Amino acid sequence: MSRRITLPPWLAHALRAQRGPVPWSAVTRGALAAGPLLLAAVLVERTSLGVVAAIAAMLAGINDRPGSRRAAVRRLGVPAAAGAVGLLVGTYGGAHLTAVPLTLLLTGLGLAAGGISAVGPVASGAGTQLLVAAAIGAGMPVAEAGWQRALAFLAGAGWLLVLRLALPTPGALAGDYRFDGERDAVAGVYDAVADLLEAVAGEAALGRRKALSTALDHAQDALTGPRLRRYASSATERRLHAQYAAALPLAEAATALAWAGEPIAERAAEGPRRLAAAVRENTGTGPLPAPSRAVPALRALDDALLRAAEAFDRSGDAEHRPPARRRGPKEILRAAFGSGGREYGLRVALCFGASAAIAQALHHTRWYGSHQHWYWLPATAVFLVKPDLGPLASRVLCRAAGTVLGALLFAGFAAVLPRPGGLIVLVAVCGALVPAATRHFAAQTAVVTVLVLALVMVGGEPQASASRIGETLLACALVLLVGHLPMPGKHGGGVRGRLAAAGRAAHTYLAHVLSESGDRGERWALRREAYRTLAEARSAIALAAAELPALARHTEGTDAVAAVLERLVDTTTACAVHLDETGRLTARHTRQLEDLAAELTRGGQRHGVAVPRMPVVARLSG
């Protein structure tokens, strides 16, 4: 009898790759970004600025993930702006400061960027590009002034953003150029509702409810990105917004049915399926299945289906703005300066500052010989210290393996390719591969290593594969050491900060439901924030659990707190639907809320999570 080998979590994570279709649109954009920019700069004899622009395009390509054009503006634009600022600060710091003040400057930048990175994915990308660009500005020998380099950086990232906004996409090929991902994202919500309804009384219900929450988050991000006008500019777009808004009560009713756990008729899922098809094909809904109104949640589902059908039939004259994420300045500051932001900021500052100090010491003692790229070491440490790229051990293993592979590949290419033409083609090929390689950190590292080494040679420096491997291994050792050092406060501050944010969102959502407010738009916005913050906490917990045992033990038990929060938000949703239909809560609803609130308080105290005390609910029971 064969025994199944179980890998430790940190090793299993390092070997796991994301799945999905090849993002051919992003591959095309990558091929047209860094390589052509570098070629144009070489032709006009401004190679050094072309190298800066190509680096910016590469970094933007790493952030060029699937989603709508509107969401891409923030996802690519904000980190690019931060990178330009970092390049400006680093260039003038490197030109006017000696080694010790420069190290202190970079350490301070690391502290600020680390705290900012705890706010969210876009802020994390901005913090990363700020530090990487600051290291490049301080260490890369370029004749141009700092403001010229910053403009070149913005031009490189801006060119990729222009390609993102202008080039045809699969949506355009279907005859709808204005929408790139928005229509599929809204249709995905209706499909997720149908999936949940099909699994209402089964074991898969919890997973389907999580998938529904993810689909809602994705659609919300696709529709609520930055716009030139305050409102949707076309009837078609307004109609799509109305279709998303019509999905919110359906999702609410489906969640309430899943909470009840009682079997329902199979035809209940047919209506959302037909609505999903109508969104994708931009057509009418056609006949919907006959209603079934046996319980309050089913009545809510049927009413939501009726309102959705009406929304689909309208011409799109009215504006239905999707609820934007509720992140005010107070929440942002709490995330940046809370326990998670402080812990991450200290680790980033220590890694970035120490790597910069070591790199400069080695550089000034001529360990590098004639190579002028000491900035590689702190720039590598920035990527390694980022927790949103995976557990620490996984990041280190993937980075080391990817760098060795990429450096060896480039050594072979450099021996046979003509210069600079062959290297420029190699840059273009690697730019195209970056979006496809983001599904695994080692593959991404290998592609980026080849691209960076090619840029270095085009810039006039000799082949540097060996030193690139040495600096990466040194950065890996440094980040592993810093990652296990004791810090002020508790380890796992990022996880506890995410859980605390989810607890506050759940408290606000429950208080609104119990207030019996008639503002359903506000309720849906609060519900989305509660589920979104909970999903972020779940992701942070999963990453922490895959760390080495010395780090993973600091967050043990936090998954149980997240599970209680999840049941509490589901129960709150069921209460909202029941109150809409009957005006009173049943004893089951109030008992569940009270038990979960008490369990959440005990779990928060046991694991050091600051969750607010939930509102009293007994007065609403019937």
C-alpha cells in the first residue's frame, strides 16, 4: 500500500502555480512596451533614458493583471507615480549624499513604503515601485538629471497604460470596444448566484458563497474605477451598472437561503443563469422560471429576480452607481499605522536599509570591480520582503531558483546575440513573457532577470550574470534573517490587523441591519465591505499558515476567528432578508447572532485580535 507524501506548507506553496488561460492581450502589450521603448531611445542616442523607461514598463507589466480598463488606470498609474517619486528622491540622494546619510534616507523610505503597503494591493505595488526606483536612482550611473529620469520612468509606465486603454481586447473583438472585462465580471456574479443556489443544502455551499463574494468584488472593481466624468457616459454603461446593482439583492437572498440550509427547487437557479447569459450577449432576459415563495428568503429571491428583469428591460436612462469601497482616510491611516503596518514597515526598513548599507560597503571596497550596480541588492530585498508575494520561505526559494535559471539563460543568450539589436529583441520577448510568468514567482523572476541583464548590457556594462546570482543569494539570506528577528509588539500583526478590520466592518454592517434602516444601497455597500475585508483577512491567514513553523505559530488559531466572523456576516445577511420580509427576527436568528458575538469576543481575546463588541439583538426578536 503506497503512502502519500505530504509536503510541508511552505514547500507546497513554493511548488504551486496559478492556473488560467494565457493573457494574450497582456502578452501583446508587453511585447510592444519595453522593447520598442528601448529601440526608440537607442535610435535617438538616449540609451540610458530608454533603459529607465523599459524598467518602468517592465514593472507596470508585472501589475498588468486581468480586469477592466478602468481598474487598470489605478492599478498601473498609482505605482508608476510612486516609482517616479522614488527615482527622483533616489537620484538626488545618490548625487548629493555620502554612504551613511544615503543609507538613512533609504531606510526612512523603507519605513514609509512598508506602512503604506499594508493599506491594500495598489498601495503595496506603489510602495514596491517607490523603493525599487529609489534604489535604481541612487545607484544607477546615468548622465541625465533626476527630473529627466523621473519623466522617462513615467513615460515608460504611461506607454504601457496607453496600450492597455487603446488596444483591442477580447471584448472589442466581440463588437463592444468600450468594455474590457466589465460585462464578463457582471455576468460572473449572476453565474455565482446560480452556483450558490444549486448548492444551498449541500457541503459545497460555503465554498460557493465565497466564490460569490469574490465575483462581487471583481465586478465592483471593474465598474468603479476612475473616470473622467462623474457619471456613466452612455446608456449602455448605465444599463450595465443597473444590471450589477440588480445582482446585489439576488446575492443577498441566495446567501440567506444558504444560511437556512434547506433544499429548494432546482429551477431557482435557472433565472440567474438566464440573466448571466443576457449580460454576456447584451440581450433581453426572455421568460424566467415561475416563482416559488414558500419562505421569506425565497420571496426575496423572486422579488429580486423580478426587479432584475425590469432593470434588464430598461434603456439605461437612470444612473445606478455601484457601491464604491468604503475606505476613508481614517481606515487608511489605521491600516498604515496599525500593528500590521508598523510590523511590515519595520521589516521593510530594516531589510532595505541593511541591504543598501551592505551593498555600498561592498561597492566601495571594490568587491564589484568595475560594475556599478550595487542597487541590485536593495532592489531584490524589496521584492523578497513583500508578504503579498507569498510566504517568506517560498519567496526566497522561488527568487533564488528563478535568478539562477534566468542568469544562466542570459549567459547563453549574451554569447550568441548581436549587440544591441539582439538584446533589444530579447527585451521585447521578455516583456511579452512577464504577464504570462506572473502565475509563478520563480518563473517571473527568471524572465525579469533575463530582461534586467539585457538592459544592463544595452546600457554599456559587461555581462553580469555571476554577480546577479551572488547578490540575489545574499539578499535571500538577509531577508530570511530579518524575517525571523523579534520585533516590537507581536508577530503576525498584519494578520491581526486584517482580522480587526474585518471585525469592524462586520460590526458596522450588523448595526445597520439592526437599526432597520430603509437605505438598501447603504446596506449593500456595508455588506460588500464586510465580505471584502473578511476575504483579505482569509488570504493573509492562509499566507501566514504557509510560513516556516517558527513564524506560522504566531498566527495559529486566527483562522477560527475568521470562521466565526464569516458565520456572523452570513447570519447578518439572513437577518436583513428576514427583516425585509417580516419585520421581525426569529428566535433562531437572535440566538445565532448572540452566540456568534460571544464566540467572537472570546476568540478575539484569546488570539489578540481587537474586535468590537457586537450590538444587542434581542429587542428585534418576535
